[in-house]
Amino acid sequence: MSSPSPSPDYIMIDDDEESLIEILNEWNFDDEPVTVPETIVIADEYDRTTLERIVYNGHNYRVGKLSAAELEDQTFVGIDGIFSVSLEQNQEPQYYITGPLYRRARDSFGILGRKRNEVSMFEESVMVPLSDAIRPRRIIRTNAPYPDHNPPCERDDQIGPLVCRWKITHTAKQTKGTVRRLSIEEIPLPKYRWSRSALQRFHRGRVSQGPSHESGKYTFGDGFCGAGGVSRGAKDAGLQISWGFDHDPKVITAYRGNFRNTMGYELDVYDFINIARENDMSVDILHVSPPCQPHSPAHTTEGKNDEINEAAGLGFGDVVDAVKPRIVMLEQTHGILRRQLWFRSYVERFTSLGYSVRWGILPTMEFGVPQSRIRLIIFAAAPGESLPPFPSPTHRNGHATLLPLTTVREAIGNIPPTATYHDTVDTRFEYWRPPVFQWDGQVATILTKGMQRDHDIHPDGHRRFTVRELACFQTFPHYHTFYGCNTDVKKQIGNAVPPILAKVLLQEIRYTLEEVDQEEEVLEVIELEDDNEEGSDDDLVIIEPQA
């Protein structure tokens, strides 16, 4: 059966997409419900009165830059506004507060750690009845590193001031989202603001003033580099590749053969960390692709290397800590979403180091890869750096401004007959077989074993795909070399990040760094505002406790 090309009206669901749909259908947060107050709409015809302060049920609530109310469900609402609404004549008015919604850090799905007195912002503005409030609180918004401004007393966790450093946004099933440090504009009081340069100096020991390399290029390090898919994309994106490391001797041989002016280290992650801590291995941009096999949807039985691969995967945080890049890109199989604790541990490892995080599931087909591969991509920005957006799709059939999807013909139709790993004789069948993929369509996800056996049929039906053709489906150029037997090379190809995807992602990171470095930081001299904000009692409204 042939696979039609995806179009705006018809998209074929293949195994990779089916596994993603299965993951999303299974995933729920019933054990950790997200509490968001119900949206309240007040009609214009109702009489609304704005208040600055009110005593309600014996508690003094007021509008202020540090003011907040703790709600019955243990969330918090900042008090940007208080107002009363008379729904009918001669009826007691109803009182409401509006402001940002906060949750305790320890109730933030495990992605911010269990820090006392810390909260995170979940919504910029909500409106709730004042009757839901149980007591007033103070919330300090700051971008200062933890634990600055955090009250030292344990008792303060229940009655004292709280500190917000992070804002979290994500979809219901966390298929995309951000956890980022508050921006300067979101911090109302100047005394709690740190400048970009101060944050950079605190984190890296110096202020970032442009590309690190003498050539004027941003430097790049490739962790778990494999045969060099991401490094190939980094080179095409205009970056200076400083180093790559991988523990597999065949893989690192292939890497060194492709990037002869780059240091390729044959080391496992923990040996590399030791070297990086003893030497200056800092780079502007770091990429890490921890082993994905334990998290892959295709991984249905326990493997002998699962524990080793999982331990190596956890080591990426120590690489980040040792190298201290400005921006990190992490690539993983979307199957890690099935293992919620692992995914959350990845995000928490970044935030524990002060990095803002953006994650999303990207269909590689929309970036010029002629296969249905779907990957989880994470961007992380160090303190004082801007968090890059994800690039917009470059390919989509039937779209007026985007390129059409790359086809099988475009991917493998012009391979030179002299190309390595391109044996079209030994791959021939004894009899013709009906092809699964057509010349003008795309193929399924390339695996570490190449193609699934019943998919491994060239569009002409007379042979299997060659190893070089598999590399082309992964968007490796014809001149990219590999090392080992066909089985080794297929594994190197299947484990790789498609270079064309890496190029688009790393270009977006480069553009963000260029934009930040070209901005001249303006440090305003602002008289520190009084954060006491007691005000006068001239407009104080007192509501007696209700029976």
C-alpha cells in the first residue's frame, strides 16, 4: 500500500504519530490537578466601584505591588485591583480581586524543586471573589538568583512573604510550554531587579559581549555528538564548532573524520564533565542529545543498556553546569512524555541551574526532513539571556508562502553512483515488490536498524534502500562520512538529529543571541520606591466577618 503525500486535507498517521497520539491520550494530571479560578464575567450594566483597600472578614486587603491574597485552594492571587459589584438594587455588593495567579513552587509539577517560600506565576490576570480569600499575603517578584529575598524563617512559609522568580505556561498535557525567569518589566519594584549584565556575571563570571570566537562566530559544543548530525547543522548555521564528545569509538571516529579541525573526545559523559571542570570548555551554545532508547515508543522490552543510558541521560545537567553555555538545545524522542517523571526531571535540572526553558514537539517534516520523524526539542537560556522562540515551519504542502514538503525523489534522486554506502546491486530483490513509499511522498521514521523490514522497499520496487539513501532521508549531505559496517552506520544514521533540522533550530538561537548582543543595555537610575505601601485610611471599606 502506498503512502500519499500529506496535504492540508489529508495527513497520513504513521507509527510515529500513532505513538504520540497514544501518549497524549494516556497522559493526565488527575494526581496533580491544575487549579485555575473559574473565569468571571461582569456585565457592563452592573454598578462597579473600584476600591483601594478593604477589611473583609477581619483581614485588611489592599491594592499594591506586593499585595496578594491566599485562597482556600492554597493558590495565591496578586491584588492589582479590588472592586465591588451590585448585581441588583438594594442587594449587598459582591467583592472581587484581580491580579496574577500563583502556585507554590513545590506544587508546580516537580519542575521547580521543593523550595520553601517560593511560588511561580501561572496566569497574568484572573478575577476571583474576595470570599475565596482566607488571608492577605505579600509576594515579592524578582529575577534575583535563589535564595535572594527568601525569608529564612520556616514559619514564614505559612504567614510571611513569598518570592516569585518564575512564570510557567504550558498546554494541558505539557506537549509545549515555557518555564522562564521573570523579565525586568514584570518586576514592579526596582529594588528586586537584577540587570542582564549582573545576572550574566553571576552565572558565567563575565558579561557576554558577543561571539566568543576570534572569527566573530558563536562557539558551539556538541554533547553525545554521534556521527555529527547536529554539528553538521551547526556548521551550516554559521557557528564555530569547538568540540564534541561521545563514548562510542566508531561514532567518534566518524565524527573526527567529518570535523577535522574540531576536538572529538572519546569519553563518556562523566569523564567529559571532569575534564570540563578542570579546563575552560565554555561555549556560547551547547547541544546535548542524551541516549533516547529507554524513552523511545519503539522500546517495548527492557534492554541490557537501559540503566547505563538512563544514567548518561541524567548527566546532561552536569555538562551544562560545567560548561555554562548561554543557550542550550536538547533533543529527545517524544516518547519521554510517556515517562512523566523523566521529562519533569529534565526541566527541573535546567531550572535548578537558573535556566529558563522552552519545550515543544516538532514534526521534522515541516522543516525539510522527508520523513515523519517527531522530536521533543528543549531550548534553555542562562540567567541574563533571552529565551529563543522555536522557528516557524519552512515546509508544508498547499501553503502559499512555505515550501512544499521534501519528497523521496528530492532526497535520493541525485545521489552520485560513486557515493559511499550506496550499493544498488547487493540490495536488489529476486522479485519485484510493491513499494510502500512513492517518489512524490515521504518515508516513515528512520530507525537505528534503518527501515522496518516491510517498509524497506525502494520506490521502483526492485531493491532495498541503500545505507546512503537512509542518510539522505536524515538530510546528511552525500559527502558526510561514517565508520564501520552497514549495521554500525545504520545505527549512526538512525540516532542522528537531521542536520537540516539542527541548522534551522541553531539559526534561531544565533539570531536571538545577535539581537541581545546588539542591544545596548540601558540602566535607569530609579529612586527606590517604598514597598510599605500602607497608604491612608481615607477610602478604607470595612466588611464585618460573616456569620
